[in-house]
Amino acid sequence: MTIPFIKSFDYNISWRSRGRHPGRHASTQRGMGMEFRGHTTLLSYPDPRRIDIRQTIRDPLEQVYVRLFNQKSATPVFVICDLSGSMNFGAKKRKIKLAAEIAESIAQSASEHHDPFGFIGFDENVREEWISTSSFKSHRAIAMAESLKDFHPAPVNCSGITEVYRYLPRERSLVFLISDFHMPNALLEESLSNLLRHHIVPIVLWDAAEYRNLPEFGLVNVSDAETGAMRTLFLRKDLREKILQSFENRRNEIYDLFMRFDMPPFYVEDEFDADQMTEYFHQFVAA
């Protein structure tokens, strides 16, 4: 069932799903699909509906052969969302509310692709109350994302990111990692290493008011580009330029780090564009 007012996007995966539930992705599972896999004997795969007469006639040992096909299967989709203090920032819209809107779009997209969807929230720990286990019924996860819009993160760090992998299945999954990534490089690197089993799409949420739309003079609250810690500064032109350069350097650092793990980042400022996410998959994820 399509949920109104939630725009979805198209996506694909670059691996063969091992899921047993029918879906839309290329699979390793034998079934009623259209992709020809090969032949085997009727004794090995006792399905008389698939008997291949020509292959059977050709066999000098007079064994009966059946055709094998790969079925299309579902693959798990997860959102891992940063609930730490820096996600409460936002001039026009708080980053946590933007994250909730993105999670809604991902849940709706998974539903349309007949994939199970799950949600995991973390700050300094993985938050059990913000976990929605993987399910084909997307309404629960969408309801959780809706309630996330009114959530106000506590002023805590995001060190729980290193533990989220424990809450994911062993089966390779498509994982959208939503955060502003205001965290030490070592923490981010450890978390990405832990997630290598899965296909990760980092979604980077930055607010232009954090760095680009700063006034040239006066008191202003700014966040550290790496840690997300808020500070009140008396802004001058030279200090403003240093802040701009700091964020530019940080952008380059996290981009390089993501690319070391072959995880191209998707940047979002102010509003999420579902069509751009579709383009991301066309560009970076080979079907």
C-alpha cells in the first residue's frame, strides 16, 4: 500500500540476493524465475514441470534432465540513524527531522520494491527504543520515522555507531547510514570497517547555517566540523573564512574516507530530493 505524501526512489543492488522471499533482485535461489541457470537431473531436482526433453534425449546415459532457473528475491534494507546531540541543529529544519523524512522515503521505497525494512538509531549507545526489526510491513517503521520528527536528541556523542553492526543480519543488506558525521575519523573508520559485510550508502546531513550562511561579524553559535561540539564565537571576517575552510577540509576528509571503503557519500542540505537518490544508484551502483 502506498503511503501518501512520501516520495520514493528507485534503487538496485550489485550482488545476488540470498533471500528466500520473492522480490525484485537477482538471486542465488532456485525457483520460478526467468533467468536460466543450467540443467540438473530430475533425481537432484524432482520437479517434472521443468523436464527438458531435448537435453534428456541427448544424454547417452538416458537420465532425465530438468531446467533450473534463478528466482528474483528480496533483500533487507536498513536505515541506521544518528540520534546524537549535533543532529538537533538546524536553521530552517532540524537535521533529525530531515533524517526522519529521508527514513520515511527509504521505508516507502523498500515497500515498493517488496524488500523488508528495518531501522536502528544510535547516539552514544545503540538505542533499543529506536530499533524496528526488519519486516515486510513498512507501516511500523514509517510510524517510527514520523515520531522521530519530534524527537530532541540529548547533548551526547555518537560513539554507539561502532556497535550498530551487531544489530544487522548476517545476510548482505542495503544500509543507509544517516548522520552529519561530526565525529572523529578513527570512530568513523572503525564503524565502516564493522559494516563491510553490507552495502553502505552514507547520507551526509549538513546545514548551511553551520558554516556557509554565517554572518561576517557578531556573536554566532557554530559547531566543530569533526566533533559537532557547539561553541559561541565572536565572528570576524578572518574567523569566518577559517570556519568555511574547516568545513571544506572536513568534507574532503570524510569523502576520502568513504571512498577508501568504496562507499560514495550522498550529501543533503536543507531538503531531501528522492530523484537525486535514484540518480545516485544509477551512477554508483551497477545492477
